[in-house]
Amino acid sequence: MVTVKQPTDGGARRAVFAPVDNQARVDAVVRRLGDAIELGLLADGEQLPGESELAGQLGVSTVTLREALMALRQQGLVTTRRGRGGGSFVSLPEVPGEERLKARLRGWSTEELRDLGDHWAALSGAAARLAAQRTEPDDLVQLRRTAEELARAEDAPARSRMYGRFHVELAAAAQSARLTREQVALQTEVGALLCLVFGDDEYREEAADRHRSVISAVQDGAHASAGTLAERCVQESTARLIAVRLTL
């Protein structure tokens, strides 16, 4: 019997299933669901809602949804089972090998990585400030869980996934669907590359501690400190990624 991992919950998942933009809807659905799968917001083996329900949640026709699911199947991100108990199921892709990741990183200049880091820090800083102003203690449960999962994660792919998920969930805690979608899109650009810096156990502990500090500041309503801490967290990760890039 196959054990299905329990999916995450909260605002990050709501952003995944919010209506997509009007233009290029098939591509938008593929990108939205594909990003969420690769980031781990949708769990490996999780069954997606039925076609009619999912199309309604995303604000698209069932024809559009079927085309998107076909594209996701071709990418290996979704599998479809027929018959009783059938449906569409998430299929978490294999994480790229180290050499493939290094080849992908070579495609980025240090200037582009710094620019990406600036954008990321701005998003996470803004999310942390807003979260400190808007959240209740119960809203931080998922953030705490993800921070602790990062602290316990044993391999670089899992660590990078938890790290990226934390920043998505921070945006969700800010109660901003737009910031959340921006974070999801950004993580698909940089998330897998962070595998190259998360092989270090010491850095895993450092990153987890930084995340805990952000949560504490958000809980205390210290919006300025929360924003600064979130920005520093991202800046440190970007600096480490740039350092790897300079060795290639």
C-alpha cells in the first residue's frame, strides 16, 4: 500500500489554487501547478481535486485544465490513474544532479544573481513586515513547522525545498496573494540551485536559526526587525550561491 504524504496547508496552498490570469491560461495553469509541485507545496503522491472542481478553483474551463494536465504529465509532474480510486496525482520530480545544477548556475552571471537576490530580499522583507502587522499566533504554525523540518532535513534537496517553502509561507502569512505568487515563481528560478549551498550541515543550522528569529520577530509584532532579519537571511543565501558561482 502506498503511503501518501500529508500536504501542507494554509495561505500558500490557497495561492496555488487561486484563479489564474486571463491570458495564456494553459501556460499559466502549467506554471502555477508545476511551480507548486517542484517547491513541495503539493506533496508527492497527493491527489489533485477532480477536474471540474480544480477548473472552478483556477477559474478556467475544463478543456483548458485538461490541456494543462496533459502538459504536466509530459513533464513528469503529474500521473493519471484510471478506474476506481483514479484521478490526477502529484509526481515529485527527481532533483537535478550536482553537475546539472552547476551547469545551470553557470548560465547566471554574478550580476544577475545579485539582482535576483535583491529582488528576493525585497519580497521576503516586505512579507515579514506585513506578517508582523497582520498575523495571529495560530497563523505561524506552518512557518514553525517548516523551520523545524529544515533543521531536521538530512540532504541538500530537502533542505533547499524547506528553505524556499519557508519564504513562500512567510508571504502567505502576510496575507498577500500577490507576494505569495511572486515567491513561488522566484523559488522555481533559484530553489534547486540552493542544493549547492545546503550540503553544509553548519549552514543548515544557521539558516534554521535565522528562520526562527524571523518567526519570533513576526510574533512579537516587531515589523522592522522582522523585515531586516528576513532580508539578511536571503542576502546570506545569495552570497553563498555567488561564491559557488565564482568557483565554476
